[in-house]
Amino acid sequence: MGKKWFYHTEDNTPRPVQELADLYTKATAQDNILILNVGPNREGRIKDSDVEVLQKLKLNLGL
């Protein structure tokens, strides 16, 4: 979801919803799947900002 692999405390900017929607559309148009790397923090929780982006992505895609 962020610009780096795995969880990084300094990586606080998730990718824009439209960018993720475009990646999803492109992947599924070619009969592929899109795997989003949503890494948990040190407490085992997903960042609120990542959850918010995923919820917006779901709405954007009409899922």
C-alpha cells in the first residue's frame, strides 16, 4: 500500500485510491489478481490510513 515493502514507521503515505484502482483494473483485465501488501505495525495492527484507503478502494471499484 505504501511506497516501501513491509511495515516502515516513516512510510506514512499510502498510495492514492485512484492509482490502486487503476492497478486493479489493469491486473484483472488480463485475468490476474492484485495482491496488496498491507503490513501490520509492531503491535500487529493495520494502520488506520491503510484501512481507510482500502475502504475507499472497495467503494471506487463497486465491490
